[in-house]
Amino acid sequence: MLRGADAATAGFLLGMRRGEILTHNLVNADTPGYRTEDPVVRGFAAVLFEEIRRTRRPLGEGVLSAYVAGTRSRFTPGPLVETGRPLDFAFEGEALRPAGAVPFFLLVDPEGNLYATRDGRFVPGEDGFLYGPGGLRVADDAGNPIYLGGAAFTVGPGGILDVSGRIVRLGVVSLGGEAPAPLASLDRVGGGVFRLTDVAVGGPWLPPEGVTVRNGVYEGSNVDLGRELPALMANLRFAEFSGRSLASAYEALQRLSDAAGRW
């Protein structure tokens, strides 16, 4: 009976956490460059053996059936939104070499830390640098922040800027597939921005073969409402069932306690 209450509690908590993740996806359905998060659920066996090794408890005592161990970002492309704005950029095409690679625009902070994003809506800052989402500077193909300095510039095909005769190419990092660095090297810091961690690759930071950089458009969120809404409703039913199971378990415990008190 106690184990039944444990299982119901685990199910209820699992439903709550999974619901938070699904709701966060729906809230960001219109956020440019947002990548859908999928909950990573760990099963009973993995949790059980971890608990045994960590606490040396008796088998099955106080071990939750499952829990959300984290999230995994989904990197399918989102729809392109036409704006006609010169400093809006997006990727077109499929990576042929390295096969299966996912390209990202490269961002850099004042300390030189590198970030990646699919949100290509860039704006010139008052300090002359080109800025992307999260207040981060847009990097060139050498990983250096792009400086416009108030000079006249034109935008050509392939993410190339002509800044008063100085040619600057947008930095693009490719991850996943057969690229040198895995998508697991991305650490989400907010919205559609990821910090690059343990990426053992260097410049030049160029798009993979088969992918072009197009301006005048940006990539929207890849949240699929036709998938997320039914998943949220199913999770709500799951959480409700777990809650009812938990209430039933404690009612049974209360009746057992009352009966024991009369003996």
C-alpha cells in the first residue's frame, strides 16, 4: 500500500513537471528561433539502481517509479518568415557535408564565450557592434564580434556584409550529424540561445555544404501545435489519474489506521 502511494506520488510529480515543459513550449510557439524541449523521463530500473548504490536502502524502499531527468531540445527546422529586412537571416537547404549537421549562427559575449542560435534577427547597437538575441554580439567566421561602427554597409547573398569595402561573413557553427561536435555540446541559456560547451572545433565558422544563408527572412519557432496540444491534454489526464490514485491510497491507509486503533 505504501509502495502504491509512492508510485502514485511519482506519477503526479512526473505529470506536473512534464506539463510545465509542454506549457513552456506552447508559450514559445511564436518565439523566433525557439527549439522545442522534450522531457527526458527516466524509468523505474535506472532510478532503483541509483538509489541502491547511493543510499544502500533495502530493495524498493522509497524509490519513485519515474521522474523527469531533464529535457532534450528538438532541432528540426522551423518555418521561414519573410520580412524584407536586410539584417534578418535564416538557413535554407539541407547539410550534405558534414551529413546531418545542424547550422547555427555564432554569437559571442564580451568575455569571448561563444553561443549559438537559429534566431537570425540582428540589429546594429549604439556602440557600433552587430547584436543578436539575448544582447549578445554577432560573430564573424573567425569568432570575432562584427563591428559596423556606423559605417554604410550592404548585405549580399550567403550572409556576407560589405562594410565600406570591408567584407565580413557571418559566423556559422555546425553541430550534430557527422559534424565534429555533437548537439549535446549546446547548453540552453534562454529562448533560442545556447552556450557552446566543450566544442573542440575552431574557425573558419562556415555553413555546411548544401546550406545557404538567406537574408530578408528569419526562422520561426519549431513548436508543432498539432503535437504539443494533444500531448498536454494527455498529460493532464495522466496527472489527474495519478492524483486520484494517490487519494485512494491514503484513504485506504486511513481506514487501516482507524481499524488498527480499534483493536
